[in-house]
Amino acid sequence: MPDVHGSDVDVVEAYLTLGLRLGRFDDAIVDAYYGPGALRDTVAAEPRREPGALLDDASTLLRRIDRGEGESVEGQRRRWLQSQVRGLHMVCRVLAGEAVPYLDEVEACYGIRPDRVEEDEVFEAHRRLERALPGGGDLGERVAALRARHVIPPDRLTAVIGHLAEELRARTIALFGLPAGEHVDFELVTDKPWSGFNHYLGGFRSRVVINTDLPVLSTSIAHLVAHEAYPGHHTEHSHKEAGLVRRRRQDEQSISLIGTPACLLAEGLADLGLEVLVGPTPHLAVAPMIRAAGLNYEIEAIDALAGFAEVSGRARGSLAIDLHDRGDGLDTVVDRAQRWLLLDPARARKAVEFLADPSWRAYVFCYAEGHRLCRSFVAGDPGRFARLLDEQLIPADLLPA
């Protein structure tokens, strides 16, 4: 079996082995793998490695990378691997039962140390939304009514997704290109803690699953398709498989691992993707696409809701801090989620369940913080977005010099 301590094992193979072994312990950690099948089969046949041993493996691999082992792993490639393995080292510490402060976990895994959004900022966003959605009743009820008017009938959902995917794929090809033969299959599922998920299968193919536990809305469906497929996760995976794995033989890119800084940039670019394709006011630009599918789409109200969404995205991270750092109880945080995010009880509980999930509790910051970091870096330039699709970057690379 591979030995990540041995100098005869290439550091890239050791990285893949560590990731696959972590996936044996927690299958949520391996988001995608299309690397060497023999290595996958070897790890699958091993006895499951316990967290303490995995922590030793991660520590040894990090030392090997730091001291320069692996002649072909130099420069930016080495920086990227160091960043990734530091994240996995923290994952191993948590799995081994070490009591790590929550924000230290977030910083080690995702390369950023987030600030908490204060209640005053959230309520100021409420006041702006209040002015844009006049009428009787509580603001949450008005937002709920707006959402209810934009529910996509379940029997229409597959056709709507197909229509949007075709349009966004064409725009992605025009701006960034896609490898020949790439393909996405969309599937509707239930009983998941997320709204959508990309399963990248390798060979430029993805299976995107969309959770229908809660109603899917015309206000957000274009963003969801862009995020998971074009020009988001599927596009990034396809570009990196074509350019890094196949052309440059950088096999470390053939595994995607939760708990690493690459996730922050992946979610950030995916959240930014629709804006890059259609312009700085995507909720306005996609109106013709949504209406062409025969769906209701109230532009003025959705415009107001889009502004609130930016604040509420960061507020979700604050709720995670309240839950894991300040020690607030689950029901307390669910109640706060209802008030801050203007959600009905079912949506609020679903949101907090995601924040409470041990595999995802630190991951929430990848969305709002990743989006802010990627938007600042791209600054409206598709060429910079192409760098996010094509290159091995770490969060520090996106900060101003």
C-alpha cells in the first residue's frame, strides 16, 4: 500500500492518498476524484485509517513539501500544495477530536479569518428592503409572499433548468471555451442539506443534483445553474482537467477535497459566474431568459432582494460563529436565522442544519467570503475570471499587492 511517509512516494501521490484515506473516514471530504484508478482501488482495499494516523500522515507530508521534496513540484504548484495540505492537517486535527477554536479551523482550512456581521448591519439591510417592498404585514411575510409568487411548478423544473443551461453554456463557450465532449446531467433529489451540488465525474462530465425539499424559485434558478455548471463548478473542473491534469500532468488537481482553500475560490468563482456572463446586475439581465421559460419574474422586487442577499450571505457566516464560537443553542440560532434572513421556520431550520453539519460547519464562509474575494480580484475582467478557472491559485494570491 502507499506510504505517505516514504521518500520513494511522490508528494503528489502522497497527497492523493491522504485525501482518499480521509474520504474513507468521512465520505463528504472527497468532493470529486478522477485520478489514477489503481490508487483509488488500493486505498479502498486497505483497513480504514484512524484519525490519529491520518494526522501523522498529514504532518509528515507537510514537512516533505516544506523542505522541497518532489523535483517537479516547484513555485506556485508547491505553494498550492502547501496550502491544501495545511487545510487537510486541520481537518485531521478536528477528526482526531482536538478542541480547535472555530475561527482557527476556518482560517486553516479556507485561508481567511472572517469577521462577524453585526445585527445593526442586518437590520439596516432590512430597512432598505422594507422601502422597496411596501405594503401591510411584517417584512418577512412580504418576502415570503414574493418568494411564493416565484415558485417554479415541480413539473416545469426540468425543462426550465434545461433551457437556462443551454443559454448559459453558450455564453460560457463564447467567453471561456469548453473542452470538446463536456456534458452535464441534471437530477432532482430530496433530503439533502444544500440546494444544489455538482458531482464531477471526470472526462469533462458532471452530474448536478438539485434539492427539491423546499420550493425552487425563479428568482434564484439562473444563479443555481450558473453556480453548479456554467461557468461555475463544472466549467472550472473541466478547464483544470484539460489544462492542468491532461496537459501538464498535475494529478493533484484530480481530487477535490472539502476543508481546503481551493474550496473558497471554487465557491467564490461559482457565485460570481452569472455576473461575469451577463453583467453587474444579473437579476435584471436574466429576466428575458426566465420569462422565455414562461415563469413569473418581478424585476423591481427581485432587484431589492438581490441587494439584501449580499448581506444575508455574510449573516449566515455570523450565525455559524454564534453556533460554534459563541456557543448559542441550535434553536436560538434558528430563531435568529428567521429574523435576520427573513426565512420561514422550515427554511431557517434547513439553513442552520447545514451550519451545524460537522462536515460543512466551516464551509459556509466559502460562499460569501469567497464571492467577495473573487469579485474584488476579477473586478469585471473576464480574463481574470479565466485565471480562476485555469490556474492553481490560493486565497492570498487574490489580495491586492
